[in-house]
Amino acid sequence: MTETERDVVELLSADHREFERIFTELEGLVGQPGEDVLARKRALVDEVSIGLVKHSVAEETQVYPRVQKEVDAEEAERSKHEHDLAEETMKRLERLDPADEQYDAEIRTLIHEIRTHVEHEESRMFTELKATFDRAQLVEMAHQVERIKAIAPTRPHPLVPNEGGIRTALGPVAALVDHLRDAVSGRGKQDT
């Protein structure tokens, strides 16, 4: 099966597996001393934050509106709230130095928040998506998610409401600013 043939559940689940890979490595580094460890933690936090923000924006603009309208509005609201919490944690991590004692605590918080969110999505929302939409609709949603991920912001913006229309309208501006900041700082370009 080619990348474009994956449905939205397969695509988002693949993202979840990648986040878990990074979290597992981060857990092995938490509490470890050394400049190399600190640099690696920062690189991994940057990598997972970029991925999570792109993933979240794509879900909020392409998946959750459909879930809200055609599946379960409460599910969509819960997931948006979980994204809010994770964005706030990522923003705190972005502001901290990896040598700060609070950094590892925030890593643990983010891992817990995302694992809880993933478990909920995969055990309930994804099942409901597959029951509600046919394969062609799910594949089309995957195309839309991939398109948005390609142009989405790379940094958390917790003050921007997690609403599809707002994210769609503000996303390109935020993405441009984020990409410029990343280019200047080298964020997301480290060897990971």
C-alpha cells in the first residue's frame, strides 16, 4: 500500500507510533547527566513538538469537525481539550532550558498527556471513524490531513483556539513565522 492509499486512521496511528518511539528514547534520558544528554533531550523534544503540532492542527481542521458533525461531538471536544493541555506543556518546554530541573518534569507531563490522548483516540474515536465513514472517505481525509501537515505551524500556539476554522485561517501565518524562527534557530534540524 502506498502512502497515499493509507486511510486517516492508519496515517494518524503511524504518527502515534512515531511519537511513542521518541517518548521511549526521552524516558531513557530523563534524569541523566551530561551536555550530550541535554542536547539530545532538546532535539527530541523539538522533534516531537513539531510532529505533535502538525498532527494536532491537521486533526483539528480536517478530522474533528467531521467527528463533531457526524460521529460524536463530545469526543471531538474532549480531544481538543487534550490538545490544549499538551500545547500548554509544549510551550512551557520550549521556554525552559534542558538543564532546568523542571524540564524533565514537563517531559513526563507531556508524555503522560499524549499517551492518554492516544489511548482514548485509538480505543474509541478511530473505531467510530471506521464505523461511520467508508474507505474512500477515510482515504480522502488522509489526503487532507497530509496536505495540512505539510503547511501547518511547527510550534505550539496555546492562545489560538483549537477550532478548525480558526486554525485554518491563522495556520498559514503562524506556520510562516514558525518556519522562519526554526530556520534561524536550527530547531528541528538536529541529527535525531
